[in-house]
Amino acid sequence: MKFKAGLNKSGINKKEQEKRIRKAYNAIHDLLTTKIYDGKDFNEINKKQVMPSFNHAADAYLENRKLFLSDKSIRNYELGINFFKKYLQEINMPYVLLDCIDGELLENYIVYMKEYISPRFKKSLSKFTIKEYKERLGAILEFWFSKKRVLTHNPIKSIRIGYELIREQKDNSTVFSVEQLQSIFDYVKKHRKPPYLTFLLLIYYAHLRPIEICRLEIKDFDLEKRMIYLKAAKSKTRIARKITLDAPMHNHLLSIGVDFKKPEIQNYYLFSNHGNGRITYLGEIMYKHKSMSYSFKTMLTDLGINTSFTKYHLKHTANVHELVYEGLSFTEVQIKNGHTLSKTTEVYLKDLKEFYLENQKEEKERVLKFNI
């Protein structure tokens, strides 16, 4: 190219040489962007992607999800994916390519799930399990369609399960009343060890999930700034959060007898357990919150509260109480929860309307005053 452009021609000065270089560069750029590959425009040229097998596609999808989801969530995803792999084995298509998964195969898979009987439990799959497994498969196909752009469409979007998933109308309330919550705190102070109460208060006041509380170490607390620094590795959503401690929670932490500034215990978990599995403050072994599930249900039975409630519902309760009684806005509640999407917060507030109508006894004073 440089000989054709005359760059080596004797007698040309530096200025003329630079001019010819720019001319050669523009000519090359024009060829690359307009007239290569049989006259096709540069933007029309697509490198052909290698079509992966379903097994490879599923593995790649899970690796991507591990960046955002907890190990428990990943295991739930794997259940649905492995069930589809089992189906492929039974129809002798274990290495099927992703683009060979069409509407007919998916409809047959839905029929297979409906007719499946578990050899272990001698039971069929529930409607909700079938829906969940279908969604897991759809997520993989959508990933390779919209993100990887290997598939030309997502075939599962046109597949219907064949029945409406409507839950039975029953008392599915997820909110404790103020009186119930006070009775729980009173009961715990009388019949449980002090760390038990601290654990429940962190769910209610700090909007933390039980597994996140278990992962808290002393170094994550800054009581002078009234803050908990939840690292991404300890968060269920794998997103780091700063949690402001409300006055009741802050005062309680100051009263439990733990020196949060002591250098020797900075790497200790706030909650640990004795050899018998019971909760205690401080230890090198992380407490397993499922250990308190039975005692929590026992407490509800003793208090005459519906035993369908769990400790998780303290978080639901906190969201509703803060809107109804504390005067917080929806945005403030969303921020306290660390939710990126408002839809996530709405899940916790699904019982807000019913709770408000049942528990807002006093008439609220209107702010706007009109001369009527």
C-alpha cells in the first residue's frame, strides 16, 4: 500500500508525505466500512455464532447468574434445569442443540411434567413447581436470545401451561399486628436468651434477611455512625448496602454488653452457637438461623398466633408498619430494604391495604384545609 501511495518516492517533503498518508488512511477506512465482503456494508457482516448444546447453554447461564444470586438461589435454579436435562435423557436427546428446542418439544415437556410422579414421594408435581420449572427453562432461552443473540427467538414465550394458577383463598397475611409484635418481644425477653431478641430486632428494624444477619461480623458495625456495612459477599442479592440503625435498634445494641471496638473480636460473628446449637453472642462459628425455626413456631403456639407466620414475616411487618404508623414514604422503605426495583418492595407490601383498613382505627387529621 505504501508503494502505491508513493510514500517512498524520492524528492517529496515531509508535508507532502503526511498528506499522502492521510489520503491512504481515508481510502483504507472507506474500503473497510463500505465495500468489503461482496459489497456488503460493514454493519451487515455478522460473525456466525457456534450453536451450543443445552447443557453448555445452561452452564453458561448459571455462571452468569452466580454473579448476582446467592448459592441458595442458584441451587433452586439448578432444580428446574436438571429436571429438563432428565427429560432430555428420557427422550434420548441429551446433547440437543439449543436451536433444536422448539415449540413441539416444549409442549411435550409440559405434558411430561404434568404426568410425572416422583418415585421417592409418590406425588405429582404441583402447579407452582411446573410453572417455576418452565420459567427456569425460559430464562436460559431468553439469555441466549436477548443477551447472547445466538437464538433468533425464545420459543417458550408462546407456550401455555394449560391451567390458571390461582391460590386458594385463605388467610395468607404476612403482617403481625402491633399487639402481636409486642407480645412476641415480651415472650422472647422472658423465655429466650438475649441474642434471640437481638436477632429478631435486626430483622424488624434493619430490614435484614436472617442469612444476612448470620453473616454479620463485629467489624461490620460502626455504632458511632449508627451504621451497618453489609458487604456484597454477605448480602443475598450480592449488592453491598449501608444500613442506618434506627434509635431503638442502636440503643439495644449498646445495651447487650458487646464491645464493638475491641480489636480481638473484629473477625468474630455477632451470632454464634454453643455445642447444643443454641444462639449466643460472639464466636468463630456462624450461627445457623434455621435452628430457631422450631422455637419460633412454639412461641407462636404459646401466644395463640397463627403458626403460618415465620421470622421472615418480621421484615414484611416492618415495611407495612413504617408506612402506616411511622410516616415513611414508599421510596424511603425501598431504600431501607436495599431494593433496586420498586416491584420488589411491592411484594412485601401486598397486605398493606387490608392491614391499613383493619388497624387504622383513628381518623387521620387532613393537612389541606379548604373553606367548604
